[in-house]
Amino acid sequence: MRRAGAAKREVLPDPKYGSRLVAKFVNIMMIR
């Protein structure tokens, strides 16, 4: 078990649309 929680990584904006929200959505879709 980790002592400290995992550090939140800065989400880079999507290269095509330049949106952080789009990048976050794509990341979640890729995980699923």
C-alpha cells in the first residue's frame, strides 16, 4: 500500500481540439 496518495498528473490539452476536457474524456474512454 502507498503511504501517500498518487500525485495528480496535469492533463495536457488535446492536441487536435486544444481542450483539457476532451483529453480527459478520451483518456477515460481508452481505459475502458
